[in-house]
Amino acid sequence: MVSLDESKILKKVPRHVLMEAYGVGVAREEERAGTFFHVDQSTLYSSVNELFKGKIELMDIREALQRYEWLSDYMWNAIQKSSDFFTKKVAEDLSGGYFLRILPGAEVLFPLQSCLMITQEGMEQRIHNIIIAEENSKAHLITSCLQHSAVRKATHIGVTEVYVKRGAYLNSTMVHQWGDETVVRPRSASIIEEDGTFVSNYICLRPVMDVQMYPVAYCRGKGSKVIFNSILYGHRGSFIDAGSKAVLDGSESRAEMISRAVTREGSKIIVRGSIEGNGRECRGHLECKGLILDDESFIQSIPELIARSKSVEITHEAAIGRISEKEILYLMTRKLSKEQATSLIVRGFMDASIMGLPEALTAEISRIIEIATKS
């Protein structure tokens, strides 16, 4: 377990913020290539590990726009300001956000981390992030979005634009920990060039009033690839409408979507997935598996497969059901209670290994899942 007393960021970020952030994957700066903290309406802290200076840039988005004139060409390029009511809100009144650039050819061995937190009751936070993975770079990013436990009600609107250049690899994991009276509206899009790979992982484990998200990836280059993974745990009346879309324009481009959803305590989850095959010899696969744990809950899977070339191959697989009574009974013979057996099966179902993370990060995500499913 990380000792926050040893972390350098204690000097910059209030301890009560750090203690909450630790539960969603935040670690000591020494264990991360870069660290970014945005709380409420302002950036509290941004730094790059000495080991990776000259390989990455990480700063507040407003500072980056002032520093780099060329960045305006990326701002609102993957996503249009007028896309919907929420993107318009961010365009009109920006709270902040981060700019992350992995420089050409850089291999960032440590993960980067960003934390976006709400600590004020009733706040509407409006974020715009831009990520650029330059040619032949490689990096992992963990973004933790949460509200302080003392906050009952809030709104988070987050716009994220991702640009993966030729031959680059970016694995981005977003962990959401909101409250059961909070509305969350992420809006994100990525553009992937030739032989680039973007892995987008989404984890939502705590009760939340209403989440609606539908990230889009445009695979424009030959051999470009996108992977969407999601682990959704709905409880205490949560409503989660989470999906993803891949547009395969580049020849031999690829898309994979894997979702794991669990509903209990009257929660509702809708899992959407769309793969649009336009390029020659493009391939896609969509997989959704769900567990429903009581009669008050609800899961719906909505797949959409579109092909515009005879060389396109896209497949879909879905399964929704209950936990096998045989599995529960077997575990009960191993001296587990029914509740303990159910919790163990659920944790195994929400397997973090599907996300393609380094071993240490997989262990961190598994720890977060274990804490959530025991609550």
C-alpha cells in the first residue's frame, strides 16, 4: 500500500484530496512519469518525473494554448463544439483540463496519471483534455475522475480529444468514482493514424445517478487499431448508459470492444457498441457479457455492425444472465458464505486482465475492483 506521507505531492495538494484520490489509482510521483491534479475549477499541480523530462509534456490546457499556437488546430478538431448541449457548455465556459503530449519516439515506461476531482457541493465541472501521442511513441495513462466523499451532488462534463500518430501506442484507463446524486457526461473522440494503436479502458464501480457516454474512434490510417474495454458495476439505483463507436476508414484497420457489466440493487445499465467498416480488409469484433443479480435491475446490450465493403469482416457476441447456482454452492462448500461467494464470482467476472495493462497496473485496478465489490 502506498504511503501518502512519502509523496512529494503532499506539499502541493491538500491531504484530504490525496486520501480520496488514492482509492482510484493515484500513486506517488516517483512511480509515475507525470502527475496532474485538477480540483473543482483550477489546476492544483502538474509535474513531469525527472526521468522522463524531454519525453513528455504535461500541463494545464489553458497554459498549453497560450504556449503553443499550433495547439488550436487540435482543439475541437476530433469533436465539434456543437455536437450536443454538453460540448457547447464546455466550449462556452471552460473549467480547465490537461494537455498531454508524448514526444516522437518516446517510450514512457512508467504510467502517467491525472486526477480530476470535485470537492464543492452542487458544482458543474467543465473539462477539456487534449492528448497527443506523437509518431512511434508508447505510453500508459490513468485518469481518475471523482468527487470528494463530503460532496452529495455534482455534475461533471468532460471533453477529451486524443490524437494517435503513425506507429504510436497509447493505453488510456479512466476510473470513475462518483456519487449517487451526480450526473456525468464524458464526451471523447480519437483519431488514429497509420499503424497507430489506441486502447481505451473505462471503469465505473461506485453508485452514480446518471452516466451517459459514447466515445468515438476514427481509424483513418492503414493498419490502425482501436480497443475499447469497459467494466461497469451498477448498484444503488445507478443508471449507466455507456457505449463506444469505431469508424474503420483505413485499409486493414481493426476494432475490438469488450464489455463486462454487473447490475444489482435496482441499477440499470445500457451497453452500446457500433463498428462501422468502410476500409478495405478491415476487421472488428464486439463482445458484451452481463450479470444481473436481482429482479429489480436491468441490462440491455445494443450492438450495431455496419459494412460498406465486401472485404469487411465484423462479428458480435453477447450474453446476459445470472450467476450459476452451482458455482455459488461449490464456493459455499469451501466455507464461504453466499454473499462472499457471490462477491468472489463478481470480482472474477470483472477481470482487469482484459485491459492489456502492465502487471503492476492490472494489480492496482484489481485492488480497486475488490474494494468496490465489497462495499
